Amino acid sequence: MIYLFRAAILLFVMLAVTLPTARGQRTPDSPVASWRKLETRMTDNCALCHQRLGEPLAKQVAEWQGSIHAWRGVFCDTCHGGDPTSTILTVAMGEQNGFMDAPLPEAIPEDCGSCHPEALESFYESAHGELFEANDFEPGCVTCHNSHDVREVHIDMVSITAPCGECHDQDYIDEVRIPLEDTDSRINALHVQIRAMPSDNPNAPYLRNRLLRVRQQFRGLAHYLATNTIVTKRQGIDRELDYIEFMLHFDDSTVEGK
């Protein structure tokens, strides 16, 4: 009788391991709209597991997949720590491997600033940064940039329809945006011209890298939120754009002795 009881327990354990997988497995036809098979690295078990757990975890994975972070190779463990190579929960999400749940609001700027130090510096110099602690840690980085679905920085993020409009009127937003628009247009135009340069032009990678650097500097300007500061700091960026524009049209065949 004891042996039959042990055999029944063993069978129950085996069914408990196998049946939920067959019964609860999600497929591309699943009613959870955000579930989908991800083309991630094989060691990124965070995404591969969370996408099968239903909402809201599956939605977070889908949001991340469409983000600038995913495009740039920033995976879950970059922000949350842990061990993405393990399928054992206590290892993958273990404190011994540095796993962190969602950061507290007051810690978000420093967390983001570990990869974006220039943005963190300009944030703390801005009105947002000055009021951050006194205003219940709002607005922070995720207020404007979101958390899992982090968007690529674009001039339209400074607009009445963006999070800015929840706190500021159109006049103030225009005061911040207008000084940025001209420089943004110049950068985009130069980007198109550099991409059109012949592949054998030795100046192409040089100018491309200089433009990339100045674009990163420019994107941090909006954090200052003060027109005078933006105009002052934009001057150095505009001088660099003048140089890139000059080099784009420079013809060394006209140099004496050529």
C-alpha cells in the first residue's frame, strides 16, 4: 500500500511538471496581444520567460523590444542586474547577483545617469532637478522618456502633446523648443549629406563621428529647460556644425601646390 501511495505521489509530481506547460503555454495566437516570440540572444532568459507570464510582464517585454534600449543592445540586466544566463529563479533574480526590482522614484535619475552622465548633470542644473526632491521626486527621467519603452530622443518630445503639456503651457514650451529647432534641422541636414558621401571619401567616417558626438551634446540641451542656458550652450554646438559644414564642402584641389 505504501509503495502504491509513493507511486501515486511520483505520478502526481510528474504531471504537475508537465501538464501546466502544455495547458498554459502561450502561442502567437494567444489573446494576450503583447505576447510574441522575441529575437533575443539565447542567454537573455529574462525576456524569454517574462513574455510567457501574461500581463503586465509580457507587455513590458514587448515595450522594451520596441525601445531604443533594445536597438542599442541594452538588455534587462543592464538596469535590473541579476543573471540573464540562468533559468533558475533564485539565481536569475538573486540578490547575490545584484538583482534589483523597479527602482524607487528618488533613485531613478542616478540609475539612468550611470549610463547618461551628461544628461544627469544637466537635469540637476535644471528647474526639474532643483524641484525633484521637494516635488515628490517628479518629474524624473521616466516622466518624459518612459521606462521600458524608452524612445529615441526627438525634437517632438518638447511639445504640448508630450508630457511637457501636463505641466506647462504652449508659450513656455515654445520658449524652450524654438531655440532648439534650427540646430536640430541643421544636424539632420548634415546627417543626410554625410551619408550621401562616396564610400571611398576618407573624410566620411571622420565627419560622421564628429556629427554623432555633437548630436549627443545637443540632445542634452533640452534638459536645462531655460532659454538663456540653452542659447548659451548651443553656441559651441553651432560652431562645431559650422566646421562640419565647411569640411563637407571643402575642395582640397583648390589648395595652392595641389
